[in-house]
Amino acid sequence: MSKRIKIGLIGFGRMGRKFFTELIKNDKWEVAYICDISPEAREDAASLAPNAKITCDEDKIFADPEIEVVGLFTLANSRAGQIKKAIAAKKHIIAEKPVADNLESEQEVARLVEGSGLMVAVNLFNRMAWYHKEIMDFIAAGEIGDLAIIRICHMTPGLIPGEGHEYEGPPFHDCGMHYVDAARMYARSEFATWHSQGVRMWEYKDPWWVQAHGTFKNGVIFDITQGFVYGHLSLNQTHNSYFDIIGTKGTARMTHDFKTARVELRGVTKTLTLEKPFGDKKIDVLCDVFADSVRSGRNEGFPEVKDSVIASEFAWKMLNDAMSNELPVIGTAEELEQIRRRRQSLTDGYGLLKRPSAKTSKKQTIA
């Protein structure tokens, strides 16, 4: 076994903890530092990682020559500056998306990364998913003929206004950029045209549901539906998520219940149904692939900054197109307050945030 790669984590909110959980399972990694500005998060980190150095000063991580990799899991408004520090300190990087809170900063980050000679991965989880690999291999084998239409839907009773989208943007950017990226991944082409329609649910200023459709430069058609509007006050909550890939001869589709993913492949020579664990954000796969990449000195399959920046750019463009069209207002602010109260009391639900304890500051980093 090679020497473990020492990593310092910056941000110990929702995503920072998810990464921590997978890193400590993997013998290729040693979590050497955990940094967060929240006293509660640092207290939790100290109990979960007694051998790690716990700090509120991220510069200690950048200054330590033994740290090879930094994990950036703070809010988007912090990431560009942290990526610049990491590049200056010659640290490899695993970052949440988007890599900054505005497109100009994201593009600057992409230019810096390109000339740095460092490994920089961004958590675009669809690129690490087993089910997409199965579908793309099926397409490459000619089983569905020519790829024609990509249909993607992801609707849950997830985050509501005020629950973490301030810097990442409304849902179609923050969450939807994953699906913008996935559509581009399947098309193997660049976006050509798009049109979007949104809805201002509960009188909120931004559309919390958006559908975008359009074309790629190679003629492939796409439609993407995303929204955190799916039955927040229903007695028993559910969701609607799928990929539907349509060719000139056959089809491939994926659905999931956040536990198991089901792939149905209907080609010209075979029909297959596959079921395996969904794998949540595929963080375990990303951490393993990135460790191998650091050791080999080449990208062994992790998602790159350039793909994140393109996904962010077009998610913003599609969202802005929706906002330039008439946005119907459906629902009331009173309903939104009902949803907020319910989510504060839920212990099992979609995208619930960790509630701060009374004994510590309510200021947290939530990635």
C-alpha cells in the first residue's frame, strides 16, 4: 500500500461531512485537517476525527507542506479565492460546484487551473454514475441507432427559498447544472439553442421550477425539467427523477428512488434491465478515482473544472431565459411558510439541512 494522501477539508457542512464519511473509509486517504468557521461544526469534527487538526483558519491548511490535496466544501462565494490559494500553494483540489458565485470568476478559475499542472476535480456526480456508463456503452454499441432526444427530469420536495441557494443561485442553477452537464455529456456536443419557462411558486421572486428545451450543435434535442416543488405538504412525500434517452431505433432510461437505480435498455439486439444501488452523490467513486489520479499524475476519470464552468454558464443562460419570459405566480407566501415550518420539524425528508444546536452559533457553512 502506498503512503496515504493527506487532505485538508475546508467546510464541514452537509457536503463536507459527506466527503469526510467517504474519505475515512478509503485507505488511500488521511484526513489531516478539518476547517470550519462554525464552532458547532468544529466541535462535531473534533468528535468524528480525533486524529485530525481542527481549525477555523484555512490558511493553516494551505501553508502545511504535508497536505497534498484540499477539499473545498464551503459556499460558492468562497471557492474562487480558496482555489487561487490552493494553486499558489501547489495543492491538488476537490471542489463542490459551482467553482465560484459568478460566471466571470468561474472562467478565471478555469484559466488558472488549466495552466497550473495540478489535479482539480469538481463534484459533477453524473459523470461518476454507473448507470450513465451502462447507458452510454449501450448507445456506443449502436443499440438505439442515432441518438436523437435526451429527456431529463429531477423534481423533489427539496430545498426551499432561504435554505442555501443564495450564492449558488436558484434550483435550476444550483441543482440543475448537474443535469445541464449530463445532457451535454450524452450529446457529446455543445449547446446551440434553448428556450425556458419557469414558475414563481409561492410568490417567491425567483422561479423554483424551470423547464428548458433546445438543441445541440450536432442536432440532438434536449429537455430538462428541474424544481424543488414536488409535493412539499403531501402526507407522504415522493419525487420524480429520470433520464429518458431516445434513439432512431431504440431507447434507454433510468429511474431511481435515491436507494436503487433501475436502468431499462431496449436495443435492436437485446433488452436489459439492471438494478444496483443508486450511490447518492457518488462521492466514494470520485474520492477513489482522484486518489489514483494524484498518484499516477494523470486524470483517471474525474470531472474537470472546464465541464463545471460550461454547465454553470448554460444553466445560468437557461435560467435567465426563463426569467425573461412571463413567469406565472402560483401559490402563496403563506403556503411557503407552512412548508418552512414543516421542514423545520421533519427528521426524514429531502435535502434537510442540519439544524444548529442552541448552545452554539447559528452561523454555519452549508455546502
